[in-house]
Amino acid sequence: MQAITLFWFRRDLRLQDNAGLYHALKSNFPVLPLFIFDTEILDELDDPEDARVAFLHQRITELQAELEHLGSSMLVRYGKPAEVWPEILQDYLVAEVYTNHDYEPRAIQRDEAVQNLLAQQNIPYFSFKDQVIFEKLEVTKLDGKPYTVFTPYSRMWKNCLASQMETIQENGIEQVISFFLKPYPTEKYYPNFWQTAPPPLPALSAMGFQPSSIAIPPTTVSRGLIKQYDKTRDFPYLNGTSRLGIHFRFGTISIREKARRALELNETFLNELIWRDFYAQILFNFPHVAQRSFRPEYDQIEWRNDEDEFEKWCAGKTGYPIVDAGLRELNATGYMHNRVRMITASFLTKHLLIDWRWGEAYFAKKLLDYDLASNNGGWQWAAGCGTDAAPYFRVFSPAAQQEKFDPEYKYVRKWVPEYGTDAYPKPIVDHKFARERCLEVYKAALKGG
Ligand SMILES: Cc1cc2nc3c(=O)[nH]c(=O)nc-3n(C[C@H](O)[C@H](O)[C@H](O)COP(=O)(O)OP(=O)(O)OC[C@H]3O[C@@H](n4cnc5c(N)ncnc54)[C@H](O)[C@@H]3O)c2cc1C
């Protein structure tokens, strides 16, 4: 049997500029890429038309075709990684395993189990940073502790980026760039893919899913949009953001490539990519946030958790047009504009006093770009219990947000056509009353804490 290196794809579904794949291709054995449709994740999804699964399947099919074109293939399995891995080790003579880091608590556990299994058979396991620019404790305060406030973190992030500059050739042009943004030239080593016939790919329907009618945004964005980003990003009625979220989530684009463009074109856009790194390191360094408030005293809040109100919020029937437009956009497209994510999350937690975890779980079900670290960070920020959160007594007024960010009701009219007619519901709660109730409940919780 031919001894091979396995490269395990997870959140890095591309051949180009892929750190772990680059290192795998430079190993001493021919490389067979692997992808596992993980039933521990898929079984928790209750929509058979989940657009993310259809996207994932389509992307794996494309990768398989790209590899076939190179005379190679990809091994695709369906099951629990803990059960799939022993089977693979029986079927193939695996000399080494390469992959890229995943920072979510469950993924860390999964990877530790696989590492242990491999160690029992003396198979080396190598993992690399690929999905962020700086990870774990690479950007810390001077005392080595992780940052929990964004602005100083982003300043230090930029210092770290500038700390190692190198000259490279890109498309025949000499450029000085940060070592941390250098692309991995995987294409140089493509001949090291194992030349083998493609094993069968599980069909989407065989996994209990179907194609989705939700469209996936492209992987490219115009330079013009990024150049204007700081001016357009806050207005939900404009096409002013990149919609790259799902591609960052599944690694169908390279963060290094996009950060290089951001550095060149728009600092505000770069700052958003830094927020992504920020929340990834928060989740890694403070994994309790996946279940509990970053600030423990906020776990004392007595949420009202009214199920009927929650259903109205989910359906976009609260009687607050910008909130309703956001939820309806999410339900129809798997996307919600960032400004509106902040408004709807604030409304659920502060106006309705519904536990942020309920909203977080709903977004997790619906967002194409769902990412535990960023979603959790966004929800805890909105509820006031997270890192860097605005003080709890700042309660967004939906009317003031509407006035500022959708003054002509263009976004609202797109998603809530019955707004302004009798068919539109009355507000679920009075703003002034809700604000005061929120302040009382938060104050009581924090006093007791
Ligand atoms: C309550 C709430 C929940 C959120 N849930 C998610 C989530 O599950 N997944 C997710 O990727 N983002 C989440 N965000 C952050 C942000 O809303 C989205 O990243 C952004 O709206 C995605 O649209 P875009 O790709 O057009 O982003 P752009 O505005 O074009 O930004 C480019 C990229 O930068 C990153 N980014 C931008 N803003 C943020 C941010 N505030 N925090 C972290 N990364 C950011 C994303 O990767 C994004 O794709 C959430 C924000 C809030 C307030």
C-alpha cells in the first residue's frame, strides 16, 4: 500500500493560499485531501433545505473536480469523526496528517480525540493557523494576557502586523508586505497530490438535505465597494458591505488575501476583519462565553423569556419596522445587515428581556455566515454582558436608529410592504416603558451580583 499524507479540510475549503495544505504538500508523501460531513453537526440542523449544507456540498463537489483536474481526488466521508477516522486508518496507509486550527470548543475536543487516536498509531499530526491573521495569544497586552477591549487590541494587532515586513514578488511585481499576510504558494506543489481515482462523493439527498433556494453571494467584491465601505456600511438599504461572511466562515476565500486588499483600500474594512480575529481570540481564551456571559454578574439577569413575544420577534412581527425588516431579511435570505443585527439583538434582549442565548441560537440557525465566535460576540455586546460592551443603560431606540440609518424607509419598505397599513401590527411593547423596565431589571441583577 502507498504511504500517504492526509490533509483534513474543515474551515479552509480552497486549494490556493492554504497554510496547512501548503505544509502537507511539502511533506515526504503524496497528499490525499479528506473532508468529513460531520453528522454531529448536521444532525443538529432541522431544516432539510439548510443553505449552508447545500453550499458546503457544492463546494466539496467543486474541490473534488479541481483535484480531479490535477489527476488527484478527495476522500469524502459522512459520519462522526470519532468513527470515521479509525475506518480511514484501516483503509489507507496514513503516514502523516495535516490540517488547520479550529478554535471552537467543540472542534478543539474533536481534534484532541483524533490526535490521540493518531498518536496511538504513531502517526504525526500537524496543525496550522489559517483562518485568522493573529490567533490565540499572538496579540496580547504587555503582561501577556489577552485583550478584552477592541480598540487597544486593534492597535496592537496593527503593530504586530507591521513588525515583520518582507519583500515578495506578486504577478512579477515586487511588493513589501507583512510576513503575516504572505500567501502560501500551494500551486507550486500541486504535483505532490496523490494521483488516484476519485472515490464516490455522498449525495446531498443521502445525507437528508436538499438544494436551497437561497442564493450564496460571490467570493469577489468590487474595489469600488471596498473603497466606499466606510461611507456606505451603516445603511441597510445600500449594497454597501462585502457579503463575504459565508466565505470567511468556510474558508472559500483567504483571509490573508482579503486583509492585503483591505490594507490597500479601506482601513474601516480592515478594522472589521480585526473584529473577526478579536472575537476568535475571545472565544479561544474565554471559552465559557459559548454558554455564559463574559461578565459573570450578567448571568443574574431575570429574563422574561416570553415565548409568544420571541415568536413574534423571529417572524418579524414586533410592530417596530426596522426590527421586523431585519428578521424578515434574515428569514428570506440568510443574511441580515450588521447595523440591523445590532438593533434586533438589542431589541430582543433589552426591550423584550429575552435571554441573549435565544437570539444567538436563532441567528445560528438562519445566518449563512454563522460563526460561533462572531455571533456570540455580537449578541453579548448587544445584551451588554460581553467584552467591550456599551454600558447597559444605553438602550438603542429603534425609532432613532430608523431615523439615522433608514430615514426614507427604503429598507423597511423592501421587507415590510404592509408597513403603514392596517395590516401592520401595533408595537409589541412601548419603547419608554420597555427602556425603564430593562434598566430596573439590569440594575437589580448587577446589584445582587
Ligand atoms: C448580534 C450579531 C450577530 C452576529 N453574528 C455574526 C456571525 O454569526 N458571523 C459573522 O461572521 N459575523 C457576525 N456578526 C458580525 C457582522 O454583523 C457580520 O460579520 C457582517 O454583517 C457580515 O456581513 P458582510 O460579510 O457583508 O460584512 P462586511 O461588513 O463586508 O465585513 C467584512 C467581514 O468582516 C467581518 N466582520 C464584520 N463585522 C464584524 C463584527 N462586528 N464582528 C466580527 N466580524 C466582523 C466578517 O467576517 C465580514 O464578512 C454579528 C453581529 C451582531 C451584532
